[in-house]
Amino acid sequence: MSSSIIGRCHFVADSIEAAGTKRRTTRWRSPRAAVIPSFHLPMRSNEVKNRTFADDIKALRLITAIKTPYLPDGRFDLEAYDTLVNLQIENGAEGVIVGGTTGEGQLMSWDEHIMLIGHTVNCFGGSIKVIGNTGSNSTREAIHATEQGFAVGMHAALHINPYYGKTSLEGLISHFESVLPMGPTIIYNVPSRTGQDIPPRVIQTMAKSPNLAGVKECVGNDRVEQYTSDGVVVWSGNDDECHVSRWDYGATGVISVTSNLVPGLMRELMFGGKNPALNSKLMPLMEWLFHEPNPIALNTALAQLGVVRPVFRLPYVPLTKAKREEFVKIVKEIGRENFIGERDVQILDDNDFILVGRY
């Protein structure tokens, strides 16, 4: 048997003379395949995550926190999801946050979460940056999810600070230091949801890492200005402040909920220079979207526009009929042509909605 054959266990015969007869014994030799360079295998994890660098993420001005639509049984409606992402691409969004608060990552299993990130990368990763929300209040979970997210090809990770249980400032630093080495990362500061602010000292420490792309900041424009003056990239996390953040306080752009509905107008707000008239025109929509905790209003609006099925995973439930009627008026004032979808906006009845508790 030739020892050049790869992938087999080889036994080398030894001839031993004994009492005038030949006796053959065998000695095991390890397979040579184990030492052959694995050039024929898929890319290693470090090759995948390094396809995009932090500087590629820092340049993005309009990132949409994309909605996750559902089928009546509560599973993902990938056909509707693909339509939503395509509409973002066609109207100028440069990135999407997959499975964020708006996308209801908090209602997903990790299997669902990583599957949706991988699906988005496979279908749209060549046209838009895919930023996977792989944050958790458990460092162990955040590490594991981030490894998986980069393994399926996401361009960057979004990480929140540990919530509910919270931790010390030193704990925050250790938590972020555990995930930053894996690839480009946006840190998300939203104390209204986590119960704890991420202070500048923590961000300044994290900024030493080449993988910190920047911060999604919800505290306000004073904090935005502080970071930008220190050379840290910031995206406004508040749609109603993003125009001023962008043009007066140095924010790079916005990670937006509103752009799910009017991506073209939000792009104009981020790219077209100061435009207080457009900002004022959009303000009633932005205020309506955050009357109740996000994504309640967005889910309701997309259903009224006929872009997604009117299915809610509990504990989210649709806005009241009075608020649904208000949305119809807002759409008419801004112009239906500026919103995604093709159907006329509808006032749905309460019994049109499906609420799913088990899925």
C-alpha cells in the first residue's frame, strides 16, 4: 500500500524470520491527512470575521434596526422579511441591525437569532452591512452568540451592557473586553432599557481596541458631542434627535426605527445636509412610533401598510384603534409615496390581529 495515499490508516509490514518461516506483523501509522494544510476547507472563523473591518462600519450613516415579521403560527415570515430588507437597500440604507430590540431579538431563541443573521448575510450581505445583535446580560452567552454570528458571516456585532442584574464599571469593561476581540463591534447604550448607563470612562477604555466601531448612544446630544470630540464614532439612537445629532453635534448617523417605514426620507435626513423642514415633517411620525415602547407602534404600522402580517409575538400587542387611526392621518400628511409598500394604508380592527404566546 502506498504511503502517499491520503486519508487512510496505513499498516507497514515488517518481515521477521523465525524458524525458517516468515511471519508478518503490522505497525499502525497515523493518517497523513491530519497534517495536510486544510486549504480545501471553508474559511476559518478569523478569515470570515476579518472580511469587514471596524473602519468599514464607522463610515455608515443610515443603519436600520430591521423589523422581524411573523407567520400566523409565530414563526419567521422570511418572504416578508426579505421584502423589508430589499426595500431598505433600494432606498439607501447602508446597514441593518438583525435581531435588535426593534427586531425582537429578546423574543427569539439563540437558534432563531443566529439563523436570521446567517440568512440575512447569505441573501443580502453583498449589498448591505449586516450587524447582528449578539449581546446578552450573560457574558458566556454573549461570547458564544458572537462567535456564531461571525461564523455565519455577519459584518459586525451589536453589544448591550448587562441588564437587570447589572454589574460594576469594572465588570462592564471585562464584559466588553470578552467580546471585542472577535470582530467589529458597536456598543449600545440605552439606560431606559438596561437600567444602567455606560459612562464615558468605559467607552474610552474600549476605544483602545481596534475593533470598536463606535457607540449607539441614547443618552443625548451632550454625550454625542463628548464622544465625537474624543474621536469616537457615534450613531444617534434616538430618531427624534438624529438630525440635530448629525449636523450640530458630530454624530456619524443614526441607527433608526423610523427608517423601516420611510428609508428614503431618513437617508435624506442623514446625507442631504441640514433640513429642519424635513425633520419637522417627520417629527409627528417619530413621536407616534415611540408613544408606547418600541417595537409596538412599528409592528402596528407595518401591518397597516400591508407589508407584514398583523401577527404579534406576546408580550407585544397592537396599538389602540385610536392610535391606528392617527397613523393613517400621519401617512397622508407625509405622503403615502414616501412609505414602503404599495397598498393603501388601512385602519385594522382589533380582531384582525393575531397574538401568539407559544411558537
